[in-house]
Amino acid sequence: MKLDDNAELRTSNIARLKQIATSLNPAMHPLPRTPAEWLNEIADAYADAYEALPFMRSQGMEPDESLLFHMAPRVALKFRGLPEQQAEAATEAALCSYVASKEQVGVALDDPHIAFAFCYLAAQFGLGLVSDEAINEIMAFIEEGDAILARAITRRTRAKEPSRRQRRIRSAHGV
């Protein structure tokens, strides 16, 4: 899955964004270095977005995991410790890349986990933190990983499932 064949990231730009991010939030997640580290961060990010599912009802929508990819840019900002002012760049990169790639790759992006991973990585690209080549390598690792991303996400989201008591409270409040 290619984002932009003509995209060229300068290391000075990446270093500057990392410096800004660290000064804003010293507790931010460090940028993963290997596809396996990215896979784990994506699973953590997905679990973070997953926590918002019950609140979709309060917005008049049925909770739907297939829509979580829309949250990937915001979670990317959160995990990088970047300011909200960069949300537009992250969101535009993620959603435009998703739409452009949807026609090329077909059913791969129908999987909510793959769609989220792709948008999460594309948001990082839009922020100037990863290259197109890195995204292609990470996505190939994920797609060839025999459902390893799905297993990692399942482990993390099960841990976040509300208890019966929490479900009753949410139900009573219409959430």
C-alpha cells in the first residue's frame, strides 16, 4: 500500500517534530523502530480507541468497530504527545490515504484492524514521523503475520471490557 511515491521525508523535519513532541509531553510513547514494535503500538492504540465504542450511542450512533479507523489520527497524536493543532494534518493524511488505497487494495481495508493500522500509520506519515517505505514494510509485516495483529488487539480489548456492574451503570445512563 503506497501513500505517495513522491514523498520524501527529511531527517531534520523528523528530528524537529520529535523535539517538539518531547518538550510538550515527556511521557509520550517513543517512536517504534521495528515492525514488531509498531504492531504492539498499533494494538495499544486500537485498544485505546476501542474504549470509546460505548460512547457512540450518546452521539446517536450504534457502536461499530469498523468505524474506529476514523479515530486513528487522534490516537496517533495522543501517543506521540503532539498538540491538537496537528490533528488536521494527521486526519487528512489518514483518511485521504484510506480512500485512495481502498480502491487499490480492495477487501484488505474491510478488516477493522487493518483499516485502523493503516490509518494510524498514515497519520504518522502526515505528521512527518515515518516514511512511505516504513509504512509499506510495517503493513507487509502485519498482513503477512497470520492474524497476529488481531490476536494482539483481542488480548488488549478483552482486558478493557466493562464488568457487568459497569455495563448496568452505562445502560442506566443511556451510554
